[in-house]
Amino acid sequence: MVLSINPDPNYRDPNYERQLTPEKGSLEEIDLFNAPPPGHSLTDTPGQMPYEKPPEFSDPEKAFAWVASKIQQPEVEDNFLKLMLGGVPIEAIVNTIAFAGFSQGKWTPDISEIIKMPLSMHFIGLAVENNIPATVFNQDPETVSESRQISDEDTIGMMKENRPDMYHDLMAKLQDAEQGSMQTEGGLGMLEEQLPEEVPVPEEGSFLTAEEEI
């Protein structure tokens, strides 16, 4: 097989270039350097964004009352009911409202965290009143707790790498236990093979009947 070499030093194989080009919309297509440099926000004139100004609400109760008054409008409440009916978690709805209020200069970040609980209870009450099986959390707490637990396989793998002496001792004990269980099962199998399948029963009568005849 003869390989042809292009004498042009600037030649690039189009097939190779196609392989290097990431797919549109993929994470590889994102340019990591396409972002403002560190400290860019310090060069802007302060006070231009709404959240850089004093908040409109400094009392969490007043902030929650304002949000509740907006939610209780028929059109707005109907949209939230449709979102909950469609399976959107209440946690996601509340987080969106809290962040939107902060970005619009309605309240500070600490107040946005404080009003999340009463807002969640408000939406849960709406779901109960309208017989909607709403989803409360973005992720199931039990699933999250299980995913955070270290599995036995990972533990054994770390033990094999970091403490090989303990790993070999554990493997030896497990092997001995398996051999012992196999021997026990084998002994029971041999005992079952030696036992007769059926116990013969005398045809004329039992021992008790014979004793009565005597």
C-alpha cells in the first residue's frame, strides 16, 4: 500500500478537520475564553442594575404579601396551576420567583431565601385545593441521599488501592466463607442422596395394632 503525501506544508486533511470540529450545541463547542475577564464588573459604573440599588422591600412579610397578591390574580394563578399539573416542581417555581425579585431590585438575597418557605406552603395549598398531585422537590430526597452514599464496590476498590493488606485479609476471609458454605451444601446433598425417598410402611399393620392383638 502506497501512502500519498501532499507536498504542501499548509495542507490540512478535510476529514481530519471534520473530526476535530465539535457538533453544534454540544459542550465541546463552547469557547471557555468567550467570557468577560476577571474584574470586568468592577470597571462598570455602579448603581446601574436594579439589584445594586436599595431594595423595594426590606421586610420579609411585606415581600411575601406582595408576591401572594400577584399570584392570586386569576390569570397568574391559572398559569401556576398548569405548571404544577404539568409536573414542574414547586421548588423550581419558588426559586424562580425569589431570584426574579432579587434581580428586579424587589428584595435582597437574604429575604429571597426567607420567603421561599412560605411561598412553597402557598403553592402546596393551591395544589391541595385544586386536587393537583404536585411535585414538591426538584429531586427525590431519598434518591439524593442514596446517591451520596459510598457503595460497597467503591469501598473495596479504595481499600485495595490504599490498604492492600486489609484488602487481602478480607478477600481471604470471604473465600474461606464461600468454601465453607459450599462444603455444607455438598454435605447436605450427600445426606439427601443416602436417605431413601420413601419410608416403607408395613402392610399388615403398625406396631401399635400388633401390640393390641397380643
